[in-house]
Amino acid sequence: MNNSPDPFGLNNQNQSPLESPYQQEINPYMQINETQTQKLQSGNDPSLIGTFPKFNVGAWLLAPFWLWNNVEAKWGAIALGLYLSCFIPILGNFASLALFAGAIWLGFKGNDLAWEYRHFNSLDEFKTIQKKWAWAGVITSATVIIISIASAVFFVTTVMRTVNSTDGLSSRALSAAYEKNPDLNLIRCKTNLKNIATACELYSADHNGNYPKSLKEIKSYLPELPTCPISGNTPKEGETNYEYSTNSSLDSYTLRCNCDHSAAGVKQGYIEFNSTDGLVCPIDEALKSSAGATAGANEELQKAMEEMEKAKNEMNYGLCSANMGLVASACTIYKMNHNSYPDNLDEAIAEFNHDNTLSDSAFKCPCGGSYVFEKNGDSFKIYCTGNHKNDTPYGYPQFDSTIGEDGETVNPPGYKSMWDK
């Protein structure tokens, strides 16, 4: 072992001129490198700061956990506290803004911070670990988005099932009402006769004044032939239980109902509609002795029907709000993919529902209205033009992306659901 004060032989006069300058270049470099390395907490080479990729996806998407593992635990705890404070009213708005700005800042500064605070054995190890964080962030975000979409689909499906159940309940309630009230059956039967007669008159106008030989010939004017509501026999498709007859010259006809409407004061076979006298329906007062007793029942039935109609309108309004929220989610996801909101709703919906998982009705107003999209720079509004009745003003419900963190549905001023107490 060489114990001389000149281990590198810099003062050795016998050394060749080519070797001495080389060693003089090496030693100062090593000394400077060691001095600079001491400046980083991690002990990593400081000369690489600023040479890494400009954006760290893992730091952006998983800020609290990334800070905890790559910088210092206290900063991760602070970021996690900000996440939890988002659920606190009022304070949550400021916390959300801080998180949004901080996550973007971490995305741009993440690689330098990780290199400064965490020790890595090599540059390859650093790149491998940060790539794993990036994939973890992407997978976690994709999972959250999928769960959110699935939840929205489940909500919309549930609302639609509720609306269908309400429709079925309304139909059953009306059927029960008709069975218990003969006057309603009579009104419905007379309406059916008038509708068939109207189709016959339209046929006559198009065929030189000749009426049809049978009701099958008016299919183009009345695609579905009605039947008497109290008939126990259901006719075949395209047929009816009303009796139709015409003379040989086809210039007159008679429609007759042979069902028993005696409970409404009409003798069996006495309800008819002919081309000469129109509707003929003589009422026998003796048969209608119970008319006064049913008047109160009719009034209660009318109130019940109005309440059912109001409930149905409320369900349509709720379904419209849910569909509008789904459309707004499509616009938000579109912005995530393209850095701006779409120019129209069709672009966002087509990309959101590219695999046709949802039917077109999931993005439309159930009342037949259309959604109006207004884009204003980095925000948007959606209006509904459907007729929701129940004194709902035109243009509601609405969705405003500037309200709250992710936008909210806007109801008319003073709006109150029939279920609100």
C-alpha cells in the first residue's frame, strides 16, 4: 500500500506528461460532484434536476399518496386532509380549488421533487418507480370514472322503472274505475263509435262518397280499431266488437254496440251511430236509478286521476333532470379528453355512448322536449324545452357547470316537489 502524501503521483517527475494532466482533470471533477451531491436531501445527483420529463402523471392523479411516499409524509398528510375537507360545507369549495391547483403544480414539479427528497440507486430505478405511480393513477382514475358512470346508469334505470311502474299503476287504476263506474264505460263506448264514424267519413271523402264495405278498409285512417270497454270477448288483432253494416249502394252505414250498458241507463243494443242521425243513445231513467249515488264517486275519481297525472309529471321532471345530468357528465368527460367542452351535445353523447350501452332515451327529455346547449368558454349550460306541466316554467330543468364543484341542476324559482313537506 502506498503511504506517500502523493497517492496519485501528481508530483512524480518520472511520470509521462500524458498521464498527469488526465489525473488532474479527474480529481477536481470528483471533488465538485461530491460537494454538489451534499446539497440534495436524498443524496441524488443534483445535476439531473430539470432534465426529467415535464409532467409526472402519478403526482397529478394520486397527490396525497405520492407525496407521502416520494417527498415527505407530512405533506401527504396535509394533502389528504384537504381531500377530506372537501366534504365540509363552504370550506370544501376552497379546499377543492387548492387541491386542483396543487395537483397540477405537482404534475409539473413532481419529478424534480422526487429526485430531491427520495434516494434512488439509479436513474433507471427512478424512472421505473415513477412509471408505476403513473399507471396506478391512471387505473385508479379510470375505475372512479367507470363506477361513476355505472352509478349514473343505475340511477337513470331506477327512475325509468319507477316511471313505468307509475304508468302501470295509472292504467290499472283507470281500468278499476271503469269497471266500477258504468257511466265512464258508456262515455268511452260513445267516443269509440265517434272515432270509427270519423274514419268512415274520411274514407267516403276519398272514394266518391262511398262508405267502406267493412271496417277493415279504414285501417289507413284508423290503424287500431277500438273495442267496447265492457266487452268480455277480446276480438282478434285488426278487428272490433262493434257491429258495422251498410246498404248495397254504399251511401249509408250503421255502427252498433251490442254490449250491456243497462247499468248506465241504456238498453242493450240501443247505442248506435249512423250516417243519417249520428249518435243515437236513448237513456232509460228507470235503468239509471243509481246515477245520483255515483256522482260523488265520479268526483272522487276525477280527483284521484288528477293526482296520478300530477305524480306522473313529477316523475317525468325527475327523469329529465337525471337524463340532463347524464348529458352534462358526457360533456365533462369530453373536456377531459379534448381539453375543451364540445360545440354541441351530439359530439359529447356520441363519444360517451360509443358502444351504445345506453338507449337514446337516456339522453332525452321524456316529455318530448330537446336539450339546448350553451357553451361559454370554460363553462356551459343546458336547458330543457319540454312541457313538464305542473306550472313548471319553460326552459326548466337546467344544468349549470359553474355552480358547485361539478355543476348542479337548477330548478325554477320557488319550485317545490309534491313530495316536499
